[in-house]
Amino acid sequence: MKCIACDSNHLIKVHENLFKCKRCNTLQRENPDEYYKKIKTVYNDSYFSERYKKRHGKDIKQDIDNIKKIATRRIEIIENLLLRESECEGCNSINCDGCYVRNLVKSLKNRKLLDIGCGSGIFLEVAKSRGFKVKGIDFNKHILHILPENIKEDVIIGDFLSYETDEKFDVITMFFVLEHMPNVKEVLRKVWGMLKYGGILAISTPNGNGFTASLTPSNYYSLIPEDHLYEFSVKSLTNLLKKNNFRISRIINTGFHPERITNKKLVFPFVSLYQKIINLGDTFEVYAVKKLP
């Protein structure tokens, strides 16, 4: 078995059907394709509500304001990157500070955005409200009853790798999706082909080498959700993106999952301090730009 991220053969077993790469710290399942076939029934009608409530202590409707706040933060980052990466009509250059303000409105109007694994559709709703032409895809038909009404017509139910289109996108997003997909490299190649040159790929994902994984590794490994086929480190995911012709523009460490820590009384008072010192989160976001091969 080889590491999905760096192709190393040096993997060690850290838990049942879970292996860690000694070179880049990626966590992965053995035979992810076969494993996925066995566990994909977890994506049922209650998947989103139960999983979300277990992690956050409230359901999606109760946490709607916070979800929209996160979505807005992400779309603002994407907007800023699009403006910086766009070819300026004034001087035909990229990263033009002099023409930045002049291009502000025109550069963002009707930009095309595809959200893979769109789930509740709230990110799509926020992006649409800011002028993006949005499209979402999710293989779980059970999301239809939780999608905002003004988004339903923009969402396709189906598998991303089976989705065929000649359309090119300015932005493709995958928020907590990549770790669930057995064919990661194939997905990234397809995403690259669907993006315009200078387009933005935004990914959020668990950090398999983050704060909690480093603090209490055995406990962390035992509590990794069964539908996580991979958990990347910041290093391994960014290297994988570079191999697939993306330039890393921004990395943000986010998130903390106390449910994966054994001795909470000992750790909780120092969580914020620890995270600031070591700059690690239990999750992270990567914003990358499509470049020519």
C-alpha cells in the first residue's frame, strides 16, 4: 500500500483499518474503494442532522447564524483571491494593485461557482446573494429536504466523477468533502480541468496531524468517523495539490474537536494558548489557484 499523498511505502497501522504515512503524516484506510462500498450506507436521511448535532451540540437550523458567518468569511476570502488573480483589463496583468479598485465590481459579477458536496446548501445561498452564479452537486438525495428553496434548482443529485459538463468555473469548493472520497487524485484532476486558468479551489478538511491528533493520538485515531477514508496533514495536502498543478495561495488553521481528547480537565484551560503557540487546528482550509501544467 502506498500513501495517497506522497507515494511512500512507509505506512504503519495505528488503528483498525487505519494507517499513517511516516513521511507526510497522512492517515488513510486500507483499500479505500472497497471500504467505501461497505460504509456508504451511513449517508442516510439523518446523516447531516445527527452528525452535525453530535459535533456542535445543536442542529443545522439552530446554528444557522454561525454557519452563514463561516460561509461569508470563506466567500470573502475567495472574492479577494479572485480579484488578485484576475487578468486586469486596464493593464492585462495579473495581481495588479493599481487597478484593484477599478476592477472590483466588474471582476466579481456573475462568476461561476461549483460547490462539490454542497450538503445543506447554505454556502451556495450566501455565494448567490453576493452575485455568484452557483451550482452544487451532492450524491446524497436526502439533502433535498434541507436545501433553501432558492437554491434547489441549482443543485444536482449525483456523483461528481460521473458529472459531465463543458462548463468552466471560476471557483470550485469542497468543504469537508475530500476526506470522504475514495478517488482523491482523480477528483483533483477533474477539478483542475473544470476550473478556468487562475480559478480558485477552496478545500476544508480535518487535520490528521493537527492539535488533538498530536496531543492524544491513540484516542484521536479511535474516534475518526468511519466515513473518513483519508485525513491529510497540511503538508501532505498542499504537496498533493502542487503535484496536480495548483499553486497554494492561503492556508488557514481552524477548528478544535474536544470530543477526541481523553483528559478534558487537564487540557481545556490551555487549549487557546496551545493552539496559538503551535499554530495547529483540528481542521484547516486551503485556497489554491489553478496554474498551467
